Amino acid sequence: MEKQKLPNATAVLVLGILSILGCCFYAVGIVFSIIALVMSKKDMALYALNPEAYDNYGNLKTGRLLAIIGLVLNIISIITVIAFIAFFGWAVLQDPVLMQEKMRELQGA
């Protein structure tokens, strides 16, 4: 009997990669991470029923790991943005002149 491929393993891998890349773009990657984790859970349950029938479980595990790493990076990114807003204020972040003044204050100049 020929082994089948898990239906969502490649998609989970791609979404895992996108979730890591997405943390650089205003934490958009958190959406990709969550979708990848949900899809991987379904495929892992399918693999657990009949492990001999599937051959691309490695892609699924790799994609799931990348999605978890992407989720952590996105959460760190969100926390960093919130910390910057709390520390500098929203108006300072939107005005480059005010940001330069705030930076000079912090440097003691």
C-alpha cells in the first residue's frame, strides 16, 4: 500500500514560515500562527489514528514548531509596541520632532 500525504502538512509549513515573517509587520503573523496550529492539530489527530499510512509527518512537525516560534515572536512584538506606547506616548511616536526631543531628554543632552 502506498503512503499518503497528510492533507494540511504543506500548508502548515508555509503558514509557520509566514507567521515568523509576519512578526515584522505589526504582528500580522499571529493570525498565521493560530491558523497553522489549528490545522496541525487536525492533521496530528489524523496521523495518530494510522501512522503507517502517512509519510510527511516531518513537514507537519516542522510547520507546527515554526508556528509556535512565530506565535511567541508575535506576542513579544505586541508587548514591545505596547511598552513603547506606554513609555513614549502615542503623540511622540507619531511626530519625529517630538521623538528627537524625547530621545535627547533620555540621553541627558
